[in-house]
Amino acid sequence: MICLFAAMTFGVAKAQEVEKKEVPANGARITFAELEHQYGTIEKGGNGDCEFTFTNEGNEPLILQNVKASCGCTTPSYTQKPVMPGQTGTIKVHYNTNNAGAFSKTVTVTSNAVDNPRVVLRIKGNVKQGATNAQSVNQGQMRQPVKVEKDMKALKTVEGPQPIKK
């Protein structure tokens, strides 16, 4: 019974061991300066460009095989030629800032790197809705603020276009 228990314990422990992959000594190796870019808060229609820089720290040319964004609102462009050992390359990412609200998108980079052939880059931020006019058009009617009398606040709805007071 004790032998059976010991054998089962050893088997479970062996099954849970993480198999370490041996990385070949030769080959391309990719290292990014940053894996995530924080835009912070940007205006609607503002600059949605950022750039990720990587270095080939291996001893063979690094070739980016595919760079793909998680959605159509994010467009990557990247170094097409092989990056020689010790050299750097770039991945430029453009996010469409015409979409207001918070965003978190990914760009997946596939290469011939022996240490990390698939890297996921992330962009995050918040696109702030642009400034709004005090007058707004609502279903063909123009709404204008009116003077407040005592504690009463109201909006007066006026049909058709109104002259602008200077």
C-alpha cells in the first residue's frame, strides 16, 4: 500500500513538472524595448501613431514573417527586410482615433526567432469625445438655452433655423 501511494505521488509530481524547452544556441533572437504602449487620453481624430523597436540579439538574420492586428481599427507596418544580428527594426502601429472610448488592442508578431517566435504587443488608451457645441440639432429642431428665471431651468424648442446673436 505504501509503495502504491509512493508510486502515485511520484507519477503526479512528474506529470506536473514543466518541460523546459532548450533554445538553440544559434539563431535569431528578438528583444523589444517595450511590449505595451499607453496612449493615455487623446482627442477624437488625434494622432494614433506609435512605434515599437526591437533588436536582433541572436547570431543569424531575424525575419518578421507576419505582423497582424487584432482588429481593423489598428494598422501595423513593419521592417520588411531581414534584421542582421545586433541591428534594430521597427513596427509602426496606427490606431483609428475616430472611435471614441477606451481601447485595448493587440498586434501579434511572428518571426524566425528561436527564443520567442510569437510576441504579442499591446496598445491601450482612451479617445475623448471632441468638444460639443452648446446648440445641438435634435430630430430637425434647434435647441437653444433660455434665460433662467428664479429656480426654473428650461430649454426652449424653436422650429427652423435661428439667427446667431453676436
